[in-house]
Amino acid sequence: MRATLYQESRRRARPLRRPCPAALLALACLCAGACRAPTPPSPSSHGSQSSPKVPSPQAPRATDSNPDGRSLHFTRLLAFCPERLLEYAGGKLSASTAQIGEVAVSEVERTYAEGERTAKLRIVDTSLNHGVRAPPPGPAFEDQEKIGRPLRTAGASGYAEFEKEGRRAMANLIVADRVLVTLTCENARGPEEVERLAAALDLRSLESLVLAQAAP
């Protein structure tokens, strides 16, 4: 049975009890660096539970953004976490939008499974990244521990890595110089595991959504 968690909050700048927003802010601040040297996404927790229908991608409306229009509301990001991702079946889906002082953060996350292999998709949008341009990803490399290489899909570019001993693959992608998309796969066969999944995501539509919201 799939569990679905959603939360929306708006608060003054002050210490947070739950780790999710702070971790997301740190992650978003390091978006550009993540494309050069990916690091595992930090764990998150969410609040109130409900099960609304996941919307289909479409042009954004003013009422769908957060109160200040500084990041895409999580309801706009849900459509990019599909029920199935190639042969992987979708599992737990969680999402949140938070206003922390002058900073807005929206996040959606979904787990996937296919036999012994598992995957996780996370999409983060934050006002901290508005106007930031991601640098080109680092060069390809391979050593005894890892394989790393640039990754480009329709609508996004970034970097993919594969840890040989742990059989863990991860990709970090930047969409429209703003939104961070992270894919991780456990028990992966190689970096091509996350490359296939990344190519299956509709990141071109996500790019169009971000650019439309940013337009004056």
C-alpha cells in the first residue's frame, strides 16, 4: 500500500524542529556543486497525511504557486513523479512547500522498486536558486571505487556516479538553472541505471513550467 504525505507551511525565520527544510536549503545552495560531485540527499520527514490526485503537467497558474510566488508549489511538481518509472513501480510519495522567512522551498520525493532494486526520485525548487546558472558538469572519470560521467537529458544536465562496491548509482540534474532533480538507485548495475531513469522523466515539461513561472 502506498503512503502519501503532504505538508504546506508558512512561518517566520526561526529554528526548525524538523530537519527537512534546513537540509533542503543546504542542498539547494549547493546545486551547482552537486552537478560536479553528487552527494546523497539528506533524509526528510513530513507532516499531515492525505491522498489527493496527482495532477498532469500544464501551464502554471498564479494560485498554484506559493503565497509569494517564489518557488513552484509542490502540487505543480507532483506530476513529475510518475506512478511508474520504466520497469520500476512507484511507492511512497511525499511533498512539501515551506516559506521560511524570505526563502521558499518546495520538495517532492517518491520511492520506486523493481525486484531487489530500489530507486528514489527527489525534486527541489527554491527561491535561493532564482537567477543562478549552473556550471558545466565535471569530466568523466573511473577509478577502483567509482565511475562518474556527465549526464544530459531533454531539459536538464548534470552528472551521474556509480559506487562499485556498494552498487549505488546517483544522478544530480539541474533544470532551467534552478530546480534540482536527484535520482538514486540501490543494487544498480552501473551508472546507466540512473541515466535510463533520468531519460524517462519528463524534464522538458518541467523546464517549460519553471521558465513560464519565471517570465514577467
